[in-house]
Amino acid sequence: MAALSCTLAVLLVVMVVVVYVQTNQQEKYLETVSEQEETERIEKAEAEEAALQAEIANYSVYDKLSGGYPVNILIVGDSIGAASGASDSDHRWTILLADYLQETYGSAVTLTNISMGGNSSIAGYVRTMILDDGIDYDLAIICYGQNDSETDFSLYYESIITAIRTRYEKCSIISILESSQKGYTNKMLTIEEICDYYSIPVADTISQFLEYYNFYTDDGIHPNDDGQAIYARTVARVIEKQISANAGLPDYNLELINERGKLFSNCYYLSSDEFTKVDDTTYTVSVSASGLMAIDYSFQSGDNVTEIYVDGTLFDAPTVTFNYDYSQRHIMIVSDDCTVESEITIVFDSEKQADGFYGICFCYE
């Protein structure tokens, strides 16, 4: 009897162990199946997201806005492009535009403004070519003309378009006709001709300001808060019109209007960090380069004299009188044709001017 009881006890233990093992194996199996299903679910979701992103990558900025997808906008301009004249940041036309697009279309808007007050179109070209923020822009808004001379304006304005299509193949462009011109000047007509050639829509703020110009600006040039709102609405209407027309990706594969524009196929920029500072006013660098040369530095109040030596010989000594009580960064053409064999030395008139040196650049085919 005792032996039978012992045998039954052993059998019971064996059964418990077997059940435990089977249960444990079943749980592990279910965990494995669950992990596999979760992995498959994640992989499927990632594949679907990748496919969606690949599809969105071929959307124009207008398609993205229409679908509520994020957009990246670049502003390239002068002080009006920088929204000078606004009472505070919330009243800048650029911010008003971004807020409007986000509220209207539900798209997250990343706005980058590389505009520089007082500058001409050549600055827009250089600033676009050297921009290195890792963002692939969907829309670029060009805002120049006030500070440009009529001489070669078409060449330099077209160079901005060249820079944008070189850096951002799928980036659409809108050009602004600046209200500060107070009419359709030769420069504004030039912009319209260039934009017509490239099928770039134009935001005409001139017509919006004409009748009540002095009401929309406090200094005669820069839009005040009411003027800023007009700029935002004018650009927004252009965007809305493009969305309604189902505008696709831009096609800028056209021959240059000005053959000299090939000079802007490439931009080689040397920042001040790459120079050796010899003393308080002198920079030098060993380099071999050629093409159109421009210098990037801050004008100080009063006369700004800069001596530029190429391979040991004085090449040019541009002098700029800046009649303001503040400093302002400028990118200024020094020469349309400069060849450097081995060295450039730049001597500024004062230590303060030297401290405002950013670099030089060469534009070439």
C-alpha cells in the first residue's frame, strides 16, 4: 500500500512537472509569436512610412500644403526680406505668413530667413550657395531690388535662381516685387521678365501700396505693421493660387537668360576662420582660385577702407562710406575677374573693421 502511495506521489510530481514544462513552453511560444507579430507590425509600419515619405518627397510645396504635410521655407532678401519695419517679431510678414499657412493648411512650417539688410542680389546668391543647415527647402521666396543698381541687375538676380535650383532641385520659388520701388521700375520689370521665363509666380506688393503708400510705411521704405500684413497676404494669395492650379514641382531646366550667368555655376567660400590673422587688422590665406571675387564683412559707421593684396601685389582697395550709426554685414563684389596663384592678404583700416570680417568667395563656371 505504501509502495502504491509512493508511486502515485511520483506520478503526480511527474504530471505537475510535465504540465509546468508544457505551460512554460506554450508561454514561450506565445511570447515568440507575439514578438514576431510585433516585429512584423513595426516593419510594416516603417515600410509604409518610408513609402509615404518617398511619395511626399516628390510633392511640390503646394501639394504638401494641400495635404497638411510639413514644409520648409527659405527667405532670401534684403531688409524688406528680413521684415525690417515691423514693431516686433510677431508682426513680421514672414512670421505672419508662416502662421497663416499653419493655421489654414495644418502644415508645420519651418522658416529660415537668410536675408541681410542693405544688401544687393549678389548677397542672396552667396548666402544661398553657402547655406549648410541640412534642410531640403520646398519653397524659396526672393525679395530684392531696393539696394541693387540697374547695372547687371538681371545677371545677379538670375544668379539667385541659379543658386536655388543648384542647391534645392525640387524647391519652388516666389519672387516679390518690392513696394519700396513705388512703381514698376526697370528693375521690377526685369524681375517680371525673368520670372516669366522661368514660370515663377510673382507677389506684387507695389500695386497694394500705391494709393496709400505713406500709410503702410513709417520711414518711406520698410513696411510698418500694416504693410507687413499686406506682404504676408500678398504672398499667401500667390500660394493659394498655385494650390488651386495644382502646381507641381518646378522645371528650371532652361538655358540661362544671360550667358554670363555660367559664372555662378560654383561658389568657393573661404571663411575668416580659414585665414591667419597676422595682426589686429590683417588676414592672410594660402589659396589658388579664380573668378568673380566678393568680400563678406561688416560696414562700420564712417569710411571703410579695405586693401586686398593678391600674390603680394595690391589688387584693389575698395572704400565704402557707411552713413549710419551702426554696423551692417555686406557681401560686396570686388572684381568680376580675379586670379589668385598662391595668396590673398586683406588689410582693414581699423581693428573694429577687421573684427567684422566674415570671408571671401569666388564664383566661377
